[in-house]
Amino acid sequence: MHSISEGKHAPRKECEAVSSLENKIYNGGDLTKEEALYLSSLCDKSLLYEAAHRITAQLCGKKFDTCSIINVKSGNCPEDCKWCAQSIHFHTGCVAHSLLTPEECVAQACYNRAQGVNRFSLVAVGRTQSLHEIEKMASIIRAIRAKSDVQCCVSLGLLDEEKLRILYEAGVTTYHCNMESSPRHFKKLVSTHTQQEKIETIRAARKVGMRVCSGGIIGMGESMEERIDFAFLLRELQIFSIPINILHPIAGTPLEKMAPLTEEEYLTTIALFRFIHPYAFLRFSGGRIQVPIPTVRKAMYIGVNSAITGDMLTTIGARAKEDMELIREMGYSTALNTDWEVINE
């Protein structure tokens, strides 16, 4: 991996400050919000990017985690998330379908595993899933495990401990539940459920023995300070797998005319997340197709060390073969153990 420094001569004071904060991370310290805001305001962002790169290299090494998803149930969602094509509150032309068959899911899981993907997730639209649907999805998980050694994950909305235990006993290792944005900004985007309900689901998932994956979407009109608040919320929840989606504005949703992020906004966000989450898997997720390949490489250099490959729910994603080539090119390996810590609530 090569430096992305632009060759600027940063003020000595900034160099010393960034070096001090970087060393604080190596010594086991946590970045404060004030320090994060300072880093976000640096005149020479290459100082921030290079420091985040060194933190990634030293504390995360060459590990790169990969996962793939299948939209096991689509459309007709009762929630009003302003970015989502699948909500019944917006007219987006999203095609709805009920639960896919076990055969369809097994075929997709085995195909992705053959591409070298480590994890495979069932994703279902909706606030929650009925007990009958949970039992059907548990049978799908068992069918996948009978045919493949891929690790199984699910993203099924707000679930209680009973439903989560059924899935865990079927072989689910990880539960995905995005916090989406900072607490302040989330309230502007969703009115039909709360972040506290998501936190309760995360705690229940951990209680039954699952790992947790939780991130969100940037580019939904939030400020850089709100992105920092979002990162700190995830740190409070002790999240070690963080999908960082980029808003893909969808016609018919309230965010359809949202302006795209600049490269600097995106890369600065990645670098700040690395400082705040020095040991986490920061994951390329939905919306990445909008990012030019040179910027994708810069993000991987700075701190992105995991990715969802294949189709991203209702938008087009990146193909696994291309991702695997890029991962190797950037000096990472998908052959190393990428399991993160299991936290018991």
C-alpha cells in the first residue's frame, strides 16, 4: 500500500498534535469528542489519513473480512426510514417478494463461499419477523450449514431473545442491526422505531451468544460532528464490525435529492472512525458503487478492512471477484481469522 500524502508541508503544531493522538491510541487510550473534532478540522487532511493508515496497519494487520447478503424478503415495509426504497410510505417501484426458498438461499451461499467470501447473511425487510418466519429462516440456516462452512449472519429487524435463540441454535453466529446515524440525526429520519429498540435487540443478540455487526449510512444530511457522535455511539455499544454505507439517493424517497459526499468528506469520515474504533472492521457496504476506484483504494489504505460483496439489497453492489483482486492488490488477506470479540451482556 502506498502513501496518499499530497506532499503538503503541514504546520509543525498540527504534526505534533496528530502524532500525540496517534500515540494515545497505541497506548490504549480513547479519543475524546473534542480530539475527534480537532482532527476533522485539520488543514492538511493527509496527516489524518496517514495516521489512520498506521493505526490500521499496526492494530488490525492484514486481516480483511468479507461477507455477502441475500434479500430473503423484500418490500412492503411498515417503517418510514427516509432513505429506504422498501418502505410502504414512499413510491419507489420496489418489487416485493415473500421469503425465498431454502434452495435459492443455499445456492447463493455456496456460490459466494466458492468465491472466497467468509460470511453469508439473510436480510429481511420489516420492523420484525413473525415466529413462523423465524422458524423458516432457521431451517434455511440449517440447510446452508449442511452444504457449506460459510459463517451465517442475519439482519431481521427488531427481535426478542426467544427469536434470536432459535436462530443462534440453528447456527447463526452474527446479528446485524444498524444504528444508522447519530441519535440527534436519527430522529429526523425515522419516526416508527427508536435507536433504543435497536440497542435492546443488540443486547438480546449478545445474551444468546451472537456477535454483533452495526453501522449506518453517511451522506443523509448529517454534519461531520453528527458523524463523530455516531461513531461514539457505536463505541459505547462496543461494536467491532461497522458497515459504513454511503447514501444512494432513490427516486421517491425523501432523500432523493441529497447531494453526494465529497471525496474529502468520505475519507475524513473513514479516518475518524479508525481513530475512534482502532480495532474494528470498518466495512464497505451499500452505495460503494458510486465511489470512484481511486477513492476506494484510498479508503482501504486509510482504514477500510472489510466489505460486503455482491448485490446490496435493492441497489447494485460490487462483484466478489473484483473485490478479491482489489483486496490482494491493497496488501490484505481474506485467509486470516476475522472473528471479532463476542461480548456477553
